[in-house]
Amino acid sequence: KRQKVTRACDGCKSKKKRCTGEQPCMPCLKLSSKCTYEAQYNRGTTPQETRETPPLRIGIDRDVAQTPCLPAYGLFSDTIDGVARPGSARQTPEIDEAIDGQYLGPSSAQSFLGKALRRLDRESVQTPAARQGKHIETETSTLSFGDAKVKQPDIAQFSWPEYRTATRLLERFFEFASPTYRYFHEPSVSEWLERIYNKSDVPVVAQACILFMFASASVFAVDRSGDTVDANSQGWESSEIYYQKAEALLAEETGPPRLESVQARFAAVQYLLSSSRPTRALYAFGTTVQIMQAVGLHRKRSERAGRQGLDMIAVEVQRRLFWCVFTLDKYLSIVMGRIPLLRVDDTNQALPIVVNDEDLAPEGIEQHASGPGRDSLLLATRAHVEIGLILARASQEQNRLPAITGRTHVEAAVRGTEEIRDWKSKLPPMMSGVIHPESLIPCFRRQHSILTLARLHAVIFVTRPLLLRNLSNELPELERRQYREQLRSCVQAAREAIENINGSARYQVLYPAFWFSQYVAFSAISIIHIYIIQMSRYRVPTNLFGPSFEEASLMQLKTLYELALVGQSRLAEAGVNSAPVWRYRPILETLSAQTSRCI
């Protein structure tokens, strides 16, 4: 039944908008504008200011603990524009965020949580994005505004490292820094390196490619036990020297673009993301996509009229490079909430062949190449591309403009999780978890770690909209059961992701240089907080993980909360020098403050 509002606020009245009749009302709350009732009215009374209700303490007497920990007009209410409509197809418009001038669209986790925090209480009208304040550096270049500050090294006296060090850096790049984005042919790169140290002629773009690889590899180090860990400050300084020298060489490139032109710039984007410079990385990535299309990597060889024939190595590297760029495009569009630059409908490029570099020759694949039962490093590359395609479809479905019903939300989540489950079932044992990661060689271990995080992030992404909707009473039995299953999948994926990253952080890996791991941690921790808040308000089923309310609430929620706090502290430590766009701590602190009132 529609709630009757007898008086609209001054702002809604002047704009002829539907007012919710509260103070502040929902339209004014969304716009962060002052809500007043000063205009003269012949009917209706001025509403009392909305007051915050006492918190719910989980584990206290249930009859007393029926009061929600959040205001009734918050995100988790079914009231929309003053009308209580359970299961209404209408949704409130997405509200975009901007941190240090960087637009964050509705698919980004920052925007997703900014919308939540804006409605949790009146103090949250100033969102975490706004609380960070305006960037005081007005002299910073637009192309790097909001990025982490990095000291510019002097490269006038640059010299190549010793050959032994150079080979180790290349090995570290392929095994650890870029294990799934395998867009270089390793034997060809080794040949470039040999020619450089033999003082032979090597194109500047090829030299730049190697230096970009050195830069990405230098942010990691090998400890005394032989494990790869995050590098110290000296390692980061060396990586920046390699990067700046590579950029200088790339500026000397002349002539038409070619395959190496794309490889070098994509390697630069990877390093910029790892060093907390997302703004510069995004602009560089746009240039990379344009050059890639100019070279024609998005089309099969047969459609490139007028081009000379390419050997099998070049054909395969082109496939790998295109799909690596395509996959990163999907992640950047989701993380930053931007429109993807590449669409699968605009390409007919074949997926890369699962074949190791040593088995690939200009004439084709060698006879002793990877056959049944032989492991290939390209399996992870293919798997990463395929889950990127799943994310692309899910993101497109979530961002459709027409409002969708609660049932459609459930159906979309079911489709997404089924695709992810099918994707996982096709992974080889070393990447699916059948074989314990500690039993794998370092490269396969890193591939397993990346694909695990990619899978957990995908599950969270396709199921998280269900946490914001109360669908318990409006769905038929089948859909209600599916709804519960999807909620379980969402929370379980969040917990597993936090445990995975917390474990890696204890061994000093994953966080500082792995920008995607930081984002997954942020997404997972926020899901835990929202789930606890929803449980405390009885907005999601209370027996998802246990036979009784007491077991599910008192035990599991406290455990999840403590786990989230540990992950939050590690994320804060890793993000000290991160770019403002990726400083997740202010948002999570505001959210955890709300959660603490529910525990």
C-alpha cells in the first residue's frame, strides 16, 4: 500500500519531485542537499527530524534485540521514494563516486559501497570519497593526477645490469610477475637479451620491452630460503630506473607501429598498475588499445589485407597479446567502473593455442609439443581469458539501464555462478586445487593463486547485488532456494578470498605490487561487513550457515568480523603508498564502524 505523504520539502516542491516526507528526505539525502520545510503550506505538518535507532547486539535477548542497527531509511530498506513496495522492479538510480577527480562508475566496488554508506546514517552523507578531501597538488599533470608520487631517478648514467642479473630478472618476470599474462615468446626475448649483451643491433622497442620486464620483476626479491617476496626500497628504486629508461627508449621509436610496440606499452601498463599509478596506466592503456588496433591484432591474419605472411610464433604471440589486453580491459572497467574499450563482438581473433614456448617454431608446433597429460603454462592464460569473458557478460547484464526484478537478479546470479563452476571444472588439477599448491613449481603455484582470486572475485561480483535486496518473501520456492544458495556462495567466496590473501600477506607476498589482490581484498571485506549488517536487521535469511539463529549469528558473524578486521589491517599496511584512487581504508573504516555496532 502506498504511503501517503501530506507535505513535501522545499527542494522537492520546487523541483516537482516526489518527496518521502522525512527530514532529511531521500531525494535530498541522495543529492547531499539541505532538506527544509520552510515554505508555506495549507496542509500537512513539518516532519520531525529522523533519529537514529539503537544498535542491535547480537547474542542479547532476541525479544529486546529487534531494533535494527541502522536507520529505517537506509540502504537496506524496501521503501523507495516513500512507497513500500517489496519486490518492486524500480530501483534507485546508481550514484557515481569520484576520488581525487577520478570517476568511478557503478560497477566499481568503491561506488557500490559509496552508495551504501551514503544511506547508512546522516553522518555518512559525506561519503568516504568526499572525506578524503580535494587533492592539494594543483601542479600535478592531468595524466598522472591522483597517482602515487614516485621519485624520478636520474637515468643519465644508466647501465645495463650484469648478464647474470638480467637473466634472473627475466626468469622472475615470466615465473612470478606475469604468470598468466604470457604475451611474450620467452625464447625470442632471450635472443634479444643475448644480442644486447653481445653489442649487436637490437631495435629500441625490443630493448624497451626487456627493460619494462626488468621493472616489473624488480619489485620482487628472493629471500634466503629461495621464496619470492616483496622487494625492499632499493628494489623499487631499481624498478623505477628500468621503467624510466624504457620510456626514454620508447620515445625514440620511429616508423609504423608493430607487434613489439604493443608489447612494450602493455608491459608499461602492468608496471604502472603495480606501482599505484592507475591514472597514468589508464591513459597508457588507451594508447595501447589504439596501437593494437592499428596493427590489426584484433582480427585474424586472413583479414589483414596487404600484410606479409607471419610465422607461427608471430601469429601465436599476436593471439596471446590481444586476449591479454582484452582481459585486462575487463578488469579495469570493473575496478574503475569505466566503459570497456574492447567488445568481444568486434573481434574474430582466435584464442591462443595451449602450447609452451619451447614447442613453438616459426614453421609451426613441434612434434614433441604438449600432448595429453603434459602441463602447459598457457593453460592459465586461456583460463584467465575465459573467466574474463564471464565477467564481461555479467558486467554488461548488471549495467543494463532498464530496471530488473528481484527474480531476474537471482536468475542472473545463478547463470553467472554456473558459468564459473563450469569454468572451474575444466581447469587442470594443478590449477583447480586438486593438487596442493605447495607441491607445484613456483610458476604453477603463482598461476593457481591468481586464478583462485579471479574465481572468487567473479563469484562475489555476480552475487553481491543480492545482498542489497530482501527477497525472502517475494519469490516462489525454487527461486527462494536459489536465492539462499547464491547468498551462501557470495559470503563463502568473500571469506575464502580474505583467508587466501591474509595467508599470502603473512609470507610478505601479494599485496604491495599486486593491485588486483588489493581490490579483491577490498571487495571481500566489504561483503563481510554488509552481510553482518544485513543479518543484524534480519534482511537476509538468518540460518544460511547453521540450524539456528544463535549459531549462525553469535559464532559465525563474530568470526567473519574478526577475519575482516585482520584483512583490513593488512590492506591498510599495503596501501600506505598507494594512489588515492586505491586507498580503500577510509571506506572500510566507515563501514566497519557501522558493523561494530551490530556485533
